[in-house]
Amino acid sequence: MRRRCLGPLLAVGVTAMLAPALATSTATAAQAATPSAASSSAAKGALDRYVKQKPQWKRCGADSPAEFECATVKVPLDYRVPGGKRIDLAISRIKSTAPDKRHGVLFSNPGGPGGQGLYMPMGMRERLPGSAQQKYDLIGFDPRGVGKSSPVSCDLEPEEENVLRPYKAETFDKDVAWARDVANKCKEEAGDELPHITTRNTARDMDLIRAILGEKKISYVGYSYGTYLGAVYTQLFPGRADRFVLDSAVDPARAWRGMIQWWAEGAEPAFDRWTEWAAGRSDEYGLGDTPKEVDRTFWDLVAQADEKPIEVDGQPNNGDDIRSGMRGAVFSPEYATEGVVELKKAAAGEPASAKRLAASAGSDRTGTAGAAADVPSDNGTASFWAVVCGDNSAAWSRDPESYRQDAVEDKARYPLFGDFASSIKPCAFWDKSVEPATKVNNRVGSLVVQNEWDPQTPLPSGQAMHADLKGSKMVTVLGGEGHGVYPNGNACTDGTVTDYLLTGKLPAKDVTCEATADSNAEARKDRKRDALPGSPLPERAPDRF
């Protein structure tokens, strides 16, 4: 789509699209009734002023390229009351490199929830082929409540940001108190904003940005949580979705407690695969000649670390640390094996590599890497809970004892990570969602892209997204390891996604690609590097999507 002068037309167009979503929002809110014709008209008038904003683009930073531009626009805090409080939304762009070949705008989101997306155009420019950069203006934004978009904070101390906690009978009461305290602090610090930091409202923000930019439709590349955001957009605004790539997809029906539990469920077949891989290379690694022996080697190390933490370079690793770290590591058998070898050395009192052991040691990473100096230190965690708890409060039991029972049962069922995933979370004490969870069920065309061995959104999760998006096609990378697929140097996957972005034509049928040694090596490289703002394949903390 070429850029046209759409000023007066857009003032009508956006309200034609936003008003139905607004009406739906109002009708489905817990205390709201169906809006009258008068209130709908008032809503349209209130939204018009947002559409008419003229972004004041300027260079994003003294050290950034001149073509990378940033601006701030206003959006309603509550789309049911668009004339009420407004919040800031930080947006960015890199214009098409060939205006005569330009098709439209390509939005992107790195995941999270709580991931900053303002610098995504820089990462996309680095990784997208030149032909795609000619087709699109690359558009980034920090989602509401995140980064430079009126960031929320719960004033959490670093130890309170430890999101995933293993179940232990002797510490469960303390974990319940932690969960309650986090929820209470969030209410105290950001109670007015929290109910509106949701995926549905972020999707509405995307559509408002679209209108402000003068575009009829948007194209989109979303990773991990960003796939859910993209799917919700297609549900709310089906007529505005152009070319949508959903990479490493969330199961919409399991947002969000069920998705966290996927981390445990998905790890068990990956662990079994790892034991077979390591056993087949016992001469090289010495972890056991059979899968059963490799399994025993690992759990013996966990038991030893539970008795006395295993130290590497002065850093103690207890059994829970090892289980937590191994949960993600096993999706890349070579990576996991190297880590367990180092752990075994350390357990025997031999010199070990802390760098390699990182594959099998727990991580306390929280928050958002690369956060700006003026962003609250707990913003990544605060915005994570706002979405995970606020999108679908119905998914979270209000009874702490139910979490104890689930954690005990799931630790037995999924011993690597079941108790981490199912134990108590602050959502147990969160306020009721303003709106019900979005049911994704539409025929909007989109492309779901998925590695077979993905630690954060396992293959069944991507398959569920594909089933819900009945107009979608799916690219499955057999043997593919890691979280985040496109682009990774695999001609099959990269070619399929790029062709879709360039032509808008989905494959005639679902596509199966074979992972290559190079593409899996690229995934490992992405995993090991420091997180870079705007990377289309950011390093993923173990407690984020």
C-alpha cells in the first residue's frame, strides 16, 4: 500500500474500527452495560483527537543512526473512557529504503510481557533482508506500561522480583506471603494503571498508532508473547491485519497460568531426548552409556547439590538452581551436556568452567535487560505481572492451598520444573480482570513459525495457535532448537517467511523444514550473547516469553 493523504478519511476510519472494539470492551466489562448510541457517538468524538496527533519525529539518540526516529503520542488509559486519563506511548520508525517499492508499515514486538520494543526497528534492520526493508517502514513501540511508555512500577526490591520459586513445604507460607506482598505493592504503587495494562489494550494502542501514521492496515512480526499480542490484534481488528508473522507462538487458551505450566510440561520430552543424545556420546562426555544412566548421573548431582551446594568460581548451585537451569538447557542437547559435564567436574572438586556451567545453573535474571536510566528498575517485572495477572484473572485460583496441591502433583509429574511452574504466584491475589480473556478464533491470514524444540513456547503451543487462527499456515522446523526462529540462516524457514512478507501470499499448505547445524548454532549464539535492545531474537530470561 502506497502512502496517501488520508487525514480527513482517517478521522472517520479509525473510529469506525476502534469504536466496535470499544463497544465490545464496554459490553464485556464486569460492571458495564451495552453502550447507548449516544455514548458510542461520544466515544468516537473522544477518539478523534487521538487520531489527529502529529508525531514529532526526532533522532532517537545521539549515538543512534539519523534514520532511526522516535516520537511520543498519547493514548487513553481506559478505552472505555477515552476522554479520561491519557498515557504516553513511545514509538519509533525506520523508513523504507525504497519509497517507490514501499508496501506499508511493519510493526514488531520482542515478547515479554514487559519487553521493550522501541529499538526493534534497529534489530529488524540488522537481520531482515534488504528486499523486506524496501517494502516497509519498520515501526517499533514500547507497549503501554513498559520502558518509555508511561512505565509502571511496583517498587519491588530485587529479591521480590524472583518470579519462579520451587515448592518446599517449609517455605510455602513465605512464598504465599511474597505473592500477596507483591500484589499489594503493585496495587499501592500503580493501582489506577494496572487494570488497563493488558494485551487487549496494547492491541488497541497498535491500531491507534496505525491510524496516526495514516495507514489502512499493518503488517507485523511478533515473537513469543508478541504472537499472542498479534493474535489478539487479529481478533479485535481483523480488517486491519495485513501480513502477520507469529514466531514461537503462545497457546491463546492457556494465557497465562497454563503457558507458565507449559515450561514444565514441555521440558520432560526434551529431557528424555537429551539423555538419549548424551548416552549416544558417552565416550566423549562420560555421563552414562544408556539414557537411564545419564538420567541417574543428573539426578545424583541434584541430590548432592541439595545436601551441599556445588560451587563453581565461588558461586554455589543447589539442586533447585540446577533443575531450573536445566529446564531450558535440555532443548539444546549439546548445550545441556556441556553444562552437566562441568557440573560433574565441580561436584568432584575438579576445576570447572563457570561459563559452560551456566547452561545447567539457575538464573536470577529478572526485569528488562537494557532498560533506560529513567525506567524503574522493576518495570520489567511489574509490567509482566500486570499482563499475566490482568489479562485473565479467571485462570488463577484465589485459594493458596490449591497451588500447594498443584505444585506437589506437578513436581511428581514433571520433576525438572513442575513445582516452579505451578506454585503460588502474585496473580492469586490480583484484582479481577476488567475484561474477560480474548478468545482467539478467526480466519485472518497469518504465518505461525515454530521450532520443534523450543524451551519457552513448546511445539504444542504453536500448534494450538495455528488451530485457533483458522486462516493461518504453519512453518515447523523439525529438529529446530531455541526460542525464536526468523531469521536464522535456514533457507527453508527464512525463505518462506520472507516470501510472505514480500508478496502477502501464504504457502498453499503447512511447511515442514529441517533444522541445520548452522541454524541451531545461530540459536545457541543468540542464547549466549547479552540481550541487546531491539534484537529480533533477544536472549530470553527463564521467566519470560
